[in-house]
Amino acid sequence: MPLSAVIITRNAGKQLAACLQSVAFCDEVLVVDSGSGDDTLAVARAARATVVEQAWLGFGPQKRWAVVRARHDWVLCIDADERVSEPLRASMMAELRAPRARVYAMARCNRFMGRWLRHGEGYPDWSTRLFHREAAQWSEDPVHEKVKTREPVARLAGDLLHESAESMEAYLDKQNRYTSLQAERMYASGRTATLAHLLASPVLRFIKFYFLRLGFLDGVPGLAHVSIGCMNSFHKYAKLMALHRAAGT
């Protein structure tokens, strides 16, 4: 089955080359850029990827827009700071020769503070990324978007490697933006937050990922990764409460 790799970018020049190399086995590589000011477009064109420019729509809408413009119905959606491992490539190629399903998830392995996380929130972090366009599509969520489908989701062997080059400061800034977007989305849908949300959500999240999912085995990076996730839960609900108080609701 012919396969299109679909990548959305913005100022991803430092990371994109390794990503493009890892998807070179695909029949088409489509890069949809939203106003990069670095060498992202030059890197993409040097790798003979198809480049399309589109103003930023939000993560979910941007990926939906990109998938529609792929040349083939089977699409692999990957971020610029990710790359397909050799075992995952072999697994995908085998499946496309004789598909068991039309939607596939893969384990995403995250590198954080110099360490590949193998537990907690960092692994296996199952992510649905390979699908037939008739069977699935990205959600409209502006952040924390996900692939939506009504069909069974099969799992692939091999890891999708996620190695962000951003600093801890940049990572925390991004988490702050994400929690603001989440709070705004919840507010728009009429959701509310209580003191119980503020207190219980971070604690339960820490118990789940640090103890039950063995995040402590990833050392200090694992502790930091889980703790930031817990803070995100607190900030999301605190921001939602602030929006309601500002509106007097």
C-alpha cells in the first residue's frame, strides 16, 4: 500500500533532517509549514519532500488540513522532533503488505533530561499515527489533539522515538501555553472546577505514573517528568477556576 508521511512544522530546522531521513521509505513525504523563519523549508526541500505552506490553525486542525492534502490514503503522521526506529519501520511495512486493520498505534519513547524514559508517562505512550483516511481523522482540538476513529486500533512493534531539542525553560513555557488552551477549551464547553479537582488530580496522577507505572525507575528525569505532568493538572484546573471567577460564574 502506498504511504504518505505527513509532518507539520514551524522553525524545526534543527530537528527535521533526522525525522525526514527516518521516513524516507514512504512513497510521499509531505511537510506543511506554518511560517518558519529558520531553514526548515530548505531542509525539507533538500530531502525532496513536498512542501506546502499553511497559516497556523491549531494542532488538530493543522494536522487535519495536512492529511487531506496527502497524495495517498494511508498516512503516517509524525512530528518534526520524532523519528521512526528501524523496528517500527519494518513493522509498518509488513502491516501495509497485509493490513490487519486500518488504524494503528505505536509506542512512543520520550527522551527527557538526557534519558530515554521507559516507564511512567514517558513509555509506552501509545500514539495512533498510522491510518487510512477513510477510517480515522485528527480531532479539532487546538492542543492535545488525538486521532479519532470508530474502528479497532491495532498495535505495531517498534518505537516512535521522540527527542525534543528544547531546553527545560522552553518545555515549561510550552506546558504553560498548553494548560491555558486546555482551560479555555473546558470553559467554552461549560466545564467547571472545584477544590477537589485542584487537590486530587495532581495527587492521583502522581500515584498512577510514579508508583503504579514505575516512573521511579527512570530516576531523576522520571520524577521531573511525572511531577511536571502533575503541575499541569493543577494549573489547568486553577486556570479554569480563574476564567469562571473573572466572568462571575
